[in-house]
Amino acid sequence: MKKLILVTNDDGYLAPGVRRLIEWLEPFGEVIAVCPDGPRSAQSMALTVSTAMRITRVDDYKRDGSVLYKCNGTPVDCVKLAMHTVLPRIPDLVVSGINHGSNAAVNVLYSGTMGAVFEGTVFGIPSVGFSLTSHSMDADFLPCRPFIESIVKKVIEKGLPEGVCLNVNIPKDCIPSGMRVVRAARGKWSDEYQEYTDPFGNPFYWLCGRFINEEPEAVDTDEYCLAHGIVSIVPEVVDRTHSDVDAISSLLSL
């Protein structure tokens, strides 16, 4: 039986990145893609709880070996709804992307791309997220292909440890010199907001912060790799429990 691969993203079903991803995954098995009907960036693992959910096949999407559906929910909704509706069985692999923009470092916490990957991991399915560090809809995704194919091939063959998924980021405007398994860089967003005034004289605000890398010289981080033309692979976990429970218990005098 052919492998079954579920593809999703957070940029929406029309995004060039997901179209390339579907195409490149077809040699690995049967591809069913369920994507948001529009952009859903920075949705993390959000669920839709107060709106009726709808999933619709995109009839004008014609490819051999793959089908595409759109959903009015979040990336996590796409994964969950796919499991309950259009998938004939639990998939062998969940792949999210190719995201238009980086999901390195702390961005993984906000990412809708990686939210879908975490949801696949919750289901016990090997899951991988791919991102290119360019927000342009005209970005060149072709340099991503050999790295995506290599990682997908190995994950299909060997699987991933229970509760672990992969966050893969690919540097833009270059042919990457290789790839490394590294940790996420420590950093934060400045969270700056630009103030504007609407036609009625009321102020409103637009997020325009910048990411601050707190360890730019640390060679074992994703941000360092991307700055030096290297694909970064960060193993992520769903379980966010602190590893030293006893230390926290002692701190709280329990």
C-alpha cells in the first residue's frame, strides 16, 4: 500500500509554497492536502470553536496522485478535520509548509505552520514543518527541494521518536551548503507597534516588531545556521513539562 501523506500550511491553499510541496511529495505516496482558505499566519495551535467548519475540494486543482481541499479554519483545524472527513485512514506522515517566512527560534511558538505539525504529533504521526526565510510570494523554492526530499525520505523510512517533530528552516537567496540538527536560538521579539489614525481620528496599531537574537555567535543554533546559508533542523516536542519537576516542587515548598 502506498504511503498516505497529509499536507497543510498556514499561508492558505493558493500559496506557492504549498503547491511546490505537494508536487515534490507525490513520488513518496498518495498526497491529500487540506489547507486554510486564506492566510492564517501566527495562529499557533488555535482551534475554531464558535464557527461552523467547512471543508471543500478544490475542483480546479488537477494533479495526478494528489488532491487539494480548503477549510475555513486554522491549520490545526485542517489537520483535525482531515482526520475526521477526507482521509481514508490515519496518514503515515504530516507535512506543513513550505511556509513563506522563518519559523526559527521563538517563532515556533506563534507559527501556524508548526501548530499543524504539533497537532500531527499529538495524533502520533511523524510530522515535519518546512519554512523558507522569505515572505515573498515570488520566492524561489527550488533550492528547498533536495533538502525536503532527503528529510521526508528518511522520516518515512525511520520514523521519529514518540512526541518529537521537526522544524526545518531553509535560508533564502542561496543554495544551502548543507543541513544541521541544532537547537533553537534564544531570543525575543521587540513587539513594537506603529500607531496610526483612522479617518475618524481614532488611533489604531500595527505590529512591526523585530526579532532580537540574544546569542548571534552560538554556532549550534538555528539562527546561526540560517545566517550562514545552512538548513536548520530543530527537533521539537509537544510535551512542554519542565524536565526537573522536583526542582519546581522544592521551589514551591510542596
